Amino acid sequence: MSSYTMSMGIIWTAGMLVLAVAGMFLWHRRENVRAKAVFSGEHKQLAAVSAQLADLQARVAKIEKVLASVD
């Protein structure tokens, strides 16, 4: 084997290693972005449910007040 062939083999191997590491980095970064987006959506949904619950609690309090005045 010539030194040129060995050099090209080493360069090719190093290049594949760099591509693999870069691919893993980008994949993990994309997964983190997806996880944050899901969490953000869940947070908004939880806030909406919380607001609905507060509204229902206020309605129940008004109904209880009316029922207490009827007695």
C-alpha cells in the first residue's frame, strides 16, 4: 500500500467520524427543540385549563351564595 492510499484512508475515516459526531449533535439539538415545543404547548394548555377552573369556581361561589340566601 502506498502512503497516498493510507493518507486517503485516514482522511476518509476521520471525515466519517466528524460527520457522525456532527449528525449526532444536530439530532440531539433537534430533539431538544421538539421537547421544548411540546412543553410550551402543554404549559399553554395547562394555563387555559387553570383559567377555566377559576371561572367555574367563581360561578359555584355565586350559586352557593344564592342558595344560602334562599334558605
